[in-house]
Amino acid sequence: MTATSAAPAQTHCPYCALQCGMALTPAGEPLAAPDGRAPLPVTVAPRDFPTNAGGLCQKGWTSASVLTVPDRITTPLLRGPDGELAPASWEAALDVVAAGVRRVQAAHGPDGVAVFGGGGLTNEKAYALGKFARTVLRTSRIDYNGRFCMSSAAAAGNRAFGADRGLPFPLTDLGGAQAVLLLGSNPAETMPPFVQHLAGAREAGGLVVVDPRRSATARLTDDDQGIHLQPVPGTDMVVLLALTHVVVAEGLVDRAFVDERTTGHDAVVRAVSAWWPERAETVCGVPAPTLRRVARLLAAASPARGGRGAYVLTGRGVEQSAQGTATVTAAIDLALLLGLVGRPGSGYGCLTGQGNGQGGREHGQKSDQLPGYRKIDDPAARAHVAAVWGVEESTIPGPGLPAVALLDALGRPGGPQALFVHGSNVLVSAPNADRVRERLAALDLLVVCDFVPSETAMLADVVLPVTQWAEEEGTMTSLEGRVIRRRQAVDAPGEARSELWILAELARRLGSDVAFPTEPAVVFDELARASRGGVADYSGLSHARLDADEDAGGAGLYWPCPAPGPDGAEHPGTPRMFLDGFPTPDGRARLVAVDHLGPTDDVRADAPTYLVTGRVLQHYQSGAQTRRVAELDRLVPEPYVEIHPYLGLRVGVGDGERARVRSVRGEVEAVARWTDAVRPEVVFMPFHWGGTGSVNRVTSDAVDPVSAMPEFKVCAVVVEPATPPRPVTGSRPDPQEVPA
């Protein structure tokens, strides 16, 4: 691996959607890495970028180590007659893939082949993958792992506002807020540089964190810097409905805003009338006086009451639910009734998780979307994109299957018999993972593009080595809709190739005459044309413009950013959306009445404990990258189960002993950690591991009826010793310290 330039590459972190700015300086002489591992080809330094302001988390600081992991895939791999993966030439590997696609589609039609994408792909690769699926394969069977991440918030945002952008305002705006209500997110561990933007709310005592765990983010409310609400898992919507009830009942609604800029007020008022705080307390466990206090705190911070501003933010903890869209809708309703949305210094937003979770869903990886966030069943959208692609509109397939349904259909009669996987480790990241393994094993052909041998890649018939992060050019779109440049700092090792090259080669072998450029800047220009006039309009952007913006001291441009008008003036981008109206037919936001149903897999006599899942500071997503970084793996080398001492005593699992967690779908084992950070009826497990500690072997694949988001975050389990019981050690906790 050699440096392409001695100058630092101004780029961004390879992990979460915060997309922290960093500079990569190629090493003239490769730097010795810790513990005698391969030399590091670059040094990493933070940049003073708006999202991270010169900071990085542990993952960012150690990101260069991923470039030199010992088991990096550097040559194509083919599974031979002996059942083992062995190195092969690109010519041989691509020929096997092309022959397999032709064979499957001859027997099963275009939808016999499916594609599963990822929220870490650059905009260019995500766009090319969607185009490849629909023009070369002509399959409708495409979706991506963002279905597990952003789909409920996207569905709710589109329904309420007519558009879905994670944060429709710059992240730095949060710093001036008097109050921030944060539900279902733990940014102190998932994106630590984010925390600095909460400083204003904390100083005002206005940070409100809703989490069934006393997480690192919940602890930010200590010392009168805010309030931690610790509801029963799966009842976040009840908290929101009760807060909205108080806002309505106590006359705290911003009536001028509601009358001028929204519809649906009366239906929402009727719906929340049933959720007075005392009733809500019996369901969610949060004391009624605390619910009233939080509602008044948010109202006092709202512009209508002379406050400095308030924000309502949601994350995966409330979105990954069978009522995720409804829960986000309840959060939006609260923000709209308080008059927060479409005003500088206030608003609603969701915290995107994956590095390009925003851009990845805008340009064609989702089963029902075309580039520019266009609906695939919209005739005008189809005609526009078909013209850009140079195909007949009638050849573009219609909507496909969302992720859970797509994975469940694999290998079944009438379902896909071949699958391409790009930028995803579905065997670890999908719910009900044992069933996913069964479905992958039933395929005639599994092709995985990856740069490390993930659990999914190790099941493949063909593994194609691809470039990563510092080895490629492209663009990403941050959690705030900011389009930024990813720049190459080093050459890729061995025979690794960009997906852009791979897709172009496969298109040629499969006899397609559709053009697939391989230069990222050229692909982006085509993406921009395809997005023109769409909700996510990138048509005024290009690599050259983004580079010039940064050279002039800028930090990326926000979509929508339309192409220049008749006067030729460049559009400045849209840092703050909805200031002048909403992209709905009448320009108004929709208030939508919703109600609480509870988890699909709720606790009961034979499964009396709630399981909730989440992340830890040191690892990312399925852990395929971070588990290979020695510094991170040493800090958290294995999965664990957080368990309240009361529960540990009751079920016979001591602190430090191995616990078994069982659901109707499967079971996992991990070391128990006693802590009072969880409620006594709750256990918590992180989801970054495969094998016997892969918590998604237990989680529910029930889905939200609107978004098709699976219900990762809460299910009913049995907790028991993983070995024959023995006397439990540890002191009994003080009842005064046990959370309600």
C-alpha cells in the first residue's frame, strides 16, 4: 500500500453519520504500529470541522488501523468443490458471477436475483448499485441496511413534512438551544463529539434524555443539567403522548404557528386526551409530576414563549419498533404543537446512524425509491430517471420488498435465488439472525463485496475485494444533509477494486449497453442530473464545486441544492429547511393522530424480562471493522449482558458469570455485568458480535406496518445461567438505589 500524495487528504471519518472532519497524511516511511502489527500508511489528525470542532472519538483516532488489518481481502475468492474459499483472478470471479446471474434469471426471471446495499457506501456507489439493479439485472428486489436504521423516521418525516432529512438544520444550531428532548439515542457513546453541541441545553438545565438505561448520555443530565426519564422498554410513545397532553391541557400550544402552518390539530388533541400523566405513569413508569415538569420545560424554551429554542430529537431506540413510525410521529406532533419546526434555533430531527445513512437512502438503494428521493411508482419520476439512464421507462421495475421481507424470501419458491451484498453484514446486523443464516444457505449464488472477511462474506460463493474509505474518492451526506467530499489518501492493496469498476465489468459481461462510468466525479454528475427536481436535489453540486467550497473555507453544502436558474447564479444550498413552508401540496405540515400499542413481543409468564440492544463506544455496527482494531478490541473484547443485581439474584446469574438469554427465536450467551443502570426487569446487550454472542439471534423481526423497520430494540426473553447454577455472589443492592 503506497501513498498517492505527500499532502494531507482533507476527508472524513469512516464511521458514523457525524462524519467528523479529519486529515490523513500519507507516511513517507510507513509508521510502526502498536504490538508489532502492519505499519500504518497514514497518520490521522482531527480537523476543525463544524460537526466535531477538532475532536474525534476512539474509533476515529484508530481508523487508520482498519487499512492494515491482517485478514484484509486483497484478491477475489471463489468457493471450490471442497467447500473452501480460495483466491482467484478477477476474470474468473466475474465470469462465475455473470454465469450465475444468467442461470438464475433464466430459471426464475429478473427477480430471481436480489441486491442488498449498505449505508456506508458513498453516494456514487449507492447510486450506481441502484442503477445496476434496475437496468442491468432489471430486478425489483433491492433494499439496504438503512431499512434497519432510518426507515421509521423517514416515513414519519415524509408524512409530516413532505421530506426526510435527518436534521433539517445544521448540527451547530443545537448549541444555542435552551432545551433538547432526546429519545432513543446514546450519542455520548455512539458519536461522542456530538455531545459538545448539547452544552447550551445542559447549562440551562434543559437536557431531557429518555432511555430505559442510565446510559452515558443519560448521565449528562446529572448535577441539575437536565432530566433523565427511564421508561419501561417500548413505552416511549406513551411518554410523548403524555407530554403532548400536558402541552394541550395547560394551554402551551403555539396556536398562531399551528393555525398558519399545520393541519390535523383537532385529531391529535382528541388522541392525546386519553393520555393524562397519571394514566401514562401506569404504563411507562415515569412519574406524572416529572412528565408535567418536562412538558413545561420544553414549552418555556419554545420561541412562542420567549425561550432560546427547543429541539426534539429521536434515534434508533424509539424508531426500531413495530410502532416506530407512530412514535416518531408523536415526537413530530409535539414539536409542531410547540411551534418548533421551521424556525431558526428550534426544530425536530432524527440522528442518522450510518456514515452515509442519509445519502444512501436518497439515490436508489431503497426498494421503493429512485434517485433524488423520488418514488419509484411516480410516472414522472420514472420518466425523468429513465431519460438520464438512457433506458425505456417501462423497463424500470416497480417497488420491491423491504429488507426483512427480502431476506426472508431468499431461496424460497418464488423468491430470489441469488443475492449481491454490498457494504452490509446481514448475518450479524439483521434481526432473527438464525433464520437469515438459513435463508442465505438456501441460495444458489451469494456474492459479497467487502474488504474484510465478515460473517456474511464467509458464507459467500464469491467474495469480491473492494476499496474502503481512505482508498477512494467520492461524497457522503452527513446526518444534517451536508454533502461532503471523501478523498483518497493511499492506494488500495493487492487487487482490491471499487464497486464502480465491478458494476461496470458485470454490466459488460451481462450484455448491457447502459453506461456505467467508473470515475467518481463523473458518476456524481450523473447522480446530480438524476436527482434534479426531486426532494433531495443535488443538481447544483459537483465534486469541483464541493472542492472549491472547501478551498474557500467552506464545509460542504446542504441539499436541496438545485442547478443554477436562468440567471446562472449558483444555489447556496439549504442549511435550514421548512423556514418558508413545507414541501407538501398546501405548504403545511401534517399533524397525525397516533396511539400506543406496545411491543409485538411483550413480556409474559414464559418470557418475563425485557431485552434492549444498543452500541458501545469502541465498536461500530456489526463490528466487522472495529473488532479488527487491536486497541478497540482490547477495551471491549466480547459481548456482555447488563443485568440488575436484583434480577441476577432472582435468576441465579452472578456478576462476571456467563448468562444465557433466550427468546422464541434463538439464544445467545455472554458474560453478565451487574449494574443498576438498567431497570430490574430489563437486560441490555450490545450488537457488535457474531457467533454465540450475536444478540440479533434473539431479536424480533416483527416490522412496523408503515416503514417495515424491524423491532430490534425490545423483545421478551428468559435470562438464566449458561452453566449449571451455583451460589450467586455479590452484595444485595440498596433498595433506595433501585430505579422505579
